[in-house]
Amino acid sequence: MPGTLPRFPSMPRGVTMPALVSSLPRSINPPSLPRGITMPSLPTLPSFPSIPRGLTIPSLPRVIVMPTVPEAPRRLLQDCCSVFDHQTSGGLCGCCWALRPRYKRLVDNIFPENPEDGLVKANMEKLTFFALSAPEKLDRIAAYLSERLTRELNRHRYGYVCIAMEAMEQLLLACHCQSINLLVESFLSTLRQLLEADRPHLHILATSSFVKFANIEEDTPSYHRSYDFFVSRFSQMCHSDHEDPETQISGSPAEQTEVCFRELLGRAAYGHINNAIKPVLMHLDSHGLWEGRGFAVRCFQIIMFSIQSQHSHLVIQQLLGHLDANSRSSASVRAGIVEVLSEAAVIEATGSVGPTVLEVFNTLLRQLRQSVDYQLTGYYDNAGKYKTTSSQEKTLQDAVIKTIGSFANTLPVYQRSEVMLFIMGKIPVPGIYPALGSPNAGFEGSRMIQVMLLKSLLQVSERYESSNLLSALPSSFLEPLLSFTLMEDPEIRLLVLSILTSLIDRRHNAKKLLPLSGTFDVSELDLKEDRCSRQDNLFMRKHAQRLYRHVYLACKEDSERRHYQALFVLLAVLSVELVNEEVLVDLIQLVLALQELALSNQMSLSVFSRCSLHALCAASLNLLSQLGPPPLLHQYVAQVIESRHKEALYLLPEHILCDEPRLPEDELKVEEALMFNQSEMCKALAGSSYSTHSDRLNIPYTPQLSDEDRLSRRKSIVDTVSLQMDSDFQFSSDPPQKPQTEQITFETLKNTIEDRGPVEEEERRRRMQVMERFQTAPFEEIAAHCGSRISLLYSKLDQVFDLIIRPPPSPSGPSPRRSTPLYEMTFPDLCVY
């Protein structure tokens, strides 16, 4: 039929159409066959008649039907391209897509013809199912995906690069933990290629893929992997200088850095904390960021909030070691590190400082002593090249003291007691513990160290809360602390009073007692009172007289307004916290003794000190009279205070212990009506439960040692010196005399007993004078006084040894006196057993 095309003969089975090869582009040559293999000959096709002009063949594709290989031309083209790209093909099968390995066909099927269409999801599901069904092929799949990605990257076909990267990510997320290692090596090598490229969007693609990989949790760590390249490359990207601002930033750098830093620290295990902290310390050192303090504090706040709480003590130890390493740095650098330590201690979980609690405080106290040396010498190095100033060192010292308080607040109560004892043992006492101070500091350096360590002790005691004063103030802590109340330095005495007040004031009533007034009403102060417990009663029986004695002796020195205010607060806290009938009467007796001290002419006190003592007595008795005694006592105290309001305002606390004290114009004279009379107070207490103890008010108060002091095995230096002075009276410079024998009769014994009273009183008075002298005199004067009698003591010992070790009498007469005493002779070794 004219116009009808002839039918083509069918091709033999397994033989492809030769026209397909000839239809390849001219620039592409078919691959050469292996040696020894020839192409089979094809049958000759008949000639076709010419088609009239203008006639098209629209149905030609429908006529050529190849149901067995529908995509043969395109697949053959892909195989040829693979060969041209120097890819190894498996013989004749490499040129035929149908004969390629299945995993390669599955990988090839996920790439669409147009890269903008994205990943072929249906084929990606087939590839994922095949990978999960045959996990031993994962390494081959990953390697082939990496090859495809490298090929598309070299051809700058970035759409297919993104598709290959997405496929690799999905395989990573779908695989089990046991088989993920088969994919990781190819995956990391692919990421490395992307990061080494010069395209910013490829860098971003690799970074996001690495983040997804990092979030995969693995059962066991893989120590054979190395991430050094990625850490270095990502660090370089943080300092990108791309010309396009939007490309350079990719969001807020600060926020991204903080998120990355938090995730890194949150994943750090116990053994990796130090590795995460050390680069931070090096960065702060190299860029001088300690001095600004704000950035360093912020960094370690992020660290402390991000790491696991049980690992926080490792950060503290790293900072302490870094502080020691920078002990020769400037004061601003050391102060910055110390401030970071203080902030880190606040964030740290309670009680997690670690096993070496005292080592933390030892390091901080060592920094204080070094700072004192630098402040006195003016240099913070041994060579004397780098100068420092007192203001810079004081800033550091304040930061260290604050840090000590911050650390102490994180500790339980029992450890705070140990810390206070530890700090107390570090305080140098001139003449007793001279080695604790710096050898180059001298007396001034020891005084500065005393002040700073007492300030540190005050920081710890301010937040120390204990229901048992026996444990809060043991004898081993209270005795050395009270000894500082007798020092001449007013700042030291004030610190000791503040420490005692903070430890005794368990209900925080001290702030309510200021400013001082002689007419305040206790009911308006809202004081928190509680019944004195059994432990508190034991504490007062054991230590009350010691406390009273040091308060009395502290008032013998001229002091400032702050000292008298601190003394009143201490007496008031004792009254509120530990008051009972016996304690209240003892405190009244102590106050009356302070009044007599202010009236005494023997003490060289200034007019201000005398007026302050009278004001202190008025304020203390006004408080004591409202804490339980009969109303008559309060009426009497109010009457005396009212008389002072009319005649002597300078005897009241609100007029003398103020910014502008009012002093008497003439010599200080206190009338009888303006003083508190002990007999009147005894009358006011009569008929009440306090009357059983009120007889003590008739006995003048004298500071005395308590039973604990007398029975203590450890005698203080004052007691030891007093014993030496007592022994001095037994020796004189007169030559020894023969003992005189006296006949003892009944009358002699009777007279001795009758005359014993004045003798005992005289001996007691003499001992009190000696004790008072050695408690108030400077240590240098005591040492000089005792040293002057050493030679006399040695001479007496020589006389004793001469009498004891005397050679036997010789028949020939008395032997000549030895020039060398017998006990100083050196005997041969054979005579010594």
C-alpha cells in the first residue's frame, strides 16, 4: 500500500542494534574490546525505499519495540562515560548496564535526569532496603557513592553532589550501630573533599552533614578515627574573611559558638574534661582575656552549666593549677583567674569540690601570702623587673578572700568547721609561729597576713550555721581566736569580735541591734529568741569565763567607735542566744565591772574611751533588763538612763557612739546618781528566780581562768611564762644558806592557820598581777624579761649539780676542784653502754 512503511525484520536474541552505536556523539568513541574478543557480525538489512518529501514518520518509535531493555541507550551511554572517566569495568559487563552489580544499579537509580528534581525517593528506599538486607555490601555502596560524588564534584555538577551527600546521610541514619563503621571512612573522606573545595556552600553542606553524623549515638567508641583535620578546618571557618557578609556569617557567630561549645562539653566524659578545658585556658592566656574578666567569667559559666555536675570539681582543679602556674604574672591576671574561680564555685554543686577540699584553701591562702610579698617589695618576680602597686595587690587580695567565702558556702557544715580550723592554723603569731609568715615580710608582713586570714575566716563564719556551739567553737579554735583580742592592732581585734558574733548569732539578730540606743524597746526589734538548749548550757559552763575575761581585757585598750559597737553586739547576741538565769547575772556582773573600769584612774584610757564604756554599759543593761528579769530591774535601769539624758548626754550611746561624738567640756566626772548601783540591782532581783545567783553581784569581778584552763594539758604561752616568773622568786642572788630548823609546836600551827588568810590573798593578788602583766605586755618585753634570768637559773643548776655529783673524800686530803664539771666530761666509747 502506497504511504505504508515497510516492517523491519526482528533482531536476533541477544544482539543489539548497530545503529545505536553509530548514533553516539562524534566526540565519544566506543570502548575497545579486550584482546581476543571480536564483535559478532550483524545481518545485512534490506534497502528501504525513499520517503516522499514532506512525509514524516511519527509512529517510528512505536514500531521499534524492545521490551527487554527499555533504557538501553541511556544506560550504555552511562557505561561508556564510566569507562572514559578511567573507571574499572568488569570486562564486557562494564559496558552493559544490565550486567553491572546490583548495588551499583541501585545507586545509579537514585540520581534523576534533572538534578533539580532531587533525590529519587522510591529508588532511595530500594537502596536502603538492600543495604539493610545485605550489610556486608555497605562498604562497597559507600565507596561507589563517594566515587559518584567525586566525579560530579570534578565536573562542577553540584546538584548531583548534594544528592549523593543526602543519600549518604540517609544510609548513615538508617544503618545499625554495628555496621556503621563500614560507611564512616568513605563518609569522612567525602566530607574532607567538600571542605577542601573552594565553594562556601559546599563547606556549609559538609558542616551540616558532619553535625548529623556527630549526633548518631554509637554503642562503643571508635578509637581508630581521627578528627584532627575537621577540628582544624572548622576552626579556620570560624575566622572566614569571605567578601560576601551573608556568606561569611551563616547566622550569629556568638550564638553558634556557644551552642557548639555547650554540646561539646555536654558530651565530654570524665577523662576528656581536662582536654576540653586546657584549650580554653590557652586561648585566654594568649589573647590576654583574663584582665577583662567579663569574657573569661562568661566562658566558665558556660562550662560549669554544660558539663555533668559530678565533673565540676575537675574544672576547679584545672583553674587552681592554672592560678599556681601564673603566680609570677601580673596582679590583674591573677585577680581575673581568682574571680573566675569565685564564680565557678557559686555554680558548682554543693559538696562537689572534690576529695582535696583543704588543698583548695591551701592554694588560695598561698596566693595571699605571695601577694603580701609582692606588695611589700613592689615587684611580682624574683628578678625585680616587673613592678606592681599596692592597689592592684589589694584588689587581688579582696578577690581571694571573696573566693574563699564562695568555696566555703558550697561545703557541708562539718567541712566548714575543718576549714575554719585549717585557716586558724595558718595565721602567724609573732614570737610563737614566726615561720608561718614570709621570711622577707617581717612584722608588717605578718600583720598583713593576720588581717587577711582573719578576713577569710570571717567570710567562712558569716554563713556558718550550726545548732551546736560546742562543735562550732571548740577549744582548739576558740583559744587561739580569743588570743587575738589582746593584740594592739585595732583592726585585728575588730575582726575577732566580728567572727565571734557571726558564729554565736545563729538567728541573725545582730543587724537588728544597730544603731545603738539606751532606750530601745526589745519588743519592737522583732528579735528571734529560743530556749537555751542543753548543749548551749554546756558551752557556757565550759567557755563563759574565758569569753568574759577577753571582753574585759579588750576594754582596757583605747579603741574606736566600731570596737565598742562590736562589743555591744557581741554581748547582746550572747544575751539573746544563750540567756538563762545564771548567764544573765554573770553578764550583769561583767557590765558592772566595765563600769568600774571606766571610773578607774589606774588605766590610761582616753575620755572618749571612758564615755564609750559608760554608754556600752547603759545599752547592755537596757537589753538585759528586758530579757526576763523582774520589771523592777528595767525600771531602775530606765531611771538611770533618764538621769543621764538630763545631765550627761555623753554617757549615752546615741550621743557618744555616733559620727559626731559629744564629749564633756571639762574633766570627766560621773555622779553617783548617773551610775548603775549593784545593791539597787540586787534589790530588784530579790524575790525572783534570779535571786539565787544575785549574790555574785556583791563580789567584784576579776578576770580568772576557768576550770578548763586549769585542767588543760596544753598550757598557753602566757601560763608558761607565768610559771617561769613564779619559779624566779624561789631563786635569789644571795649565796646558799644552811637550812634553819625550827621547833614546831601547837601554837606555831595555830598561828600559821590563823595567818594563812592574808598570805593567800597576797599570793592571789601577786599571781593576778603577773598574769595581767603577761597578758597585756608586748611579747618582746616578756621575752627580754625572761631571757635576763636564764643565766641566774643556769648558775643555780651548776650549784645543784656540784652538790649532787661530788667525788668521794680521799684519805690523802681534799682533792683539787675540777676545772670542768663532771657532767660535761666526755667519756670513752667503751665506758658508755
